[in-house]
Amino acid sequence: MSLARFRIGRSQAGLGLFAVAPIARGEFIIEYLGKRISTTTAHEHEWRRGARYMFEVSERWTIDGSSRANRARYLNHSCKPNAEAISSGGRIRIYARKKIAPGAEITMDYGREYFDLFIGKGCRCEKCAPR
Ligand SMILES: [Zn+2]
């Protein structure tokens, strides 16, 4: 994987991931990296700092992606995302849902639970807050 395919930059919602080269539909972008913890433990930590980086892989396992080494944590939520997370074999990989042009922010839909907990009415995605 080339390091030059995306960069971390300023977005409407704080820091975000931006494409620096064209990304084809269906192309692998980045893996969501972190320590694997039990989903039960993750739920106990729900309201703690860093909880927004907990990524549930299954009923059993959750990835704690709060480490800065996990660059996928900079992916912002969008209600109209251009990327999606696919979990398999206990890992979470992010793929392009459509063609992504250089300069475009890479976004994914973090789902209802995340939205209610961390975004609420303040969604700043392209669909909710058009520029
Ligand atoms: Zn939105």
C-alpha cells in the first residue's frame, strides 16, 4: 500500500482523510487498526474518552482504534459516504464505494449508534450541511 494515496487534513468536522490520487470504486483504502477487545468491555467503556474509536467487528470483538497509529480513525462520518467498512476474519478494512477524486474527503457511514452518541443533530457531512 502506497503512503501517498491519502493525507490527513482539515475538514468541516475537524481532521479528516483526503484522497491525493484517484481511488477506484471497490478499491481497498485502509485498514482500521487497533487492539482487539471484547465487545462487552467496549460497551462498558462507551461513555469514556476514546469510545468514539471503538469499532465493533462482531458481537464478540471490537477494535479499539484510538491509537494515533490508526490513521483510519481520521475518517469522518457521512450520511452519504464514498467509502465503507467491511469486516472479515476479525479485521476491518475500508473500501471505496465509488470512484474518489484527488482532493475529496474520504468518508464512511459509522451507523446509527455512533451517530446518536457522537453526532446527534450536529452532522456536518455533505448531505446534512451542504457547502
Ligand atoms: Zn450527515
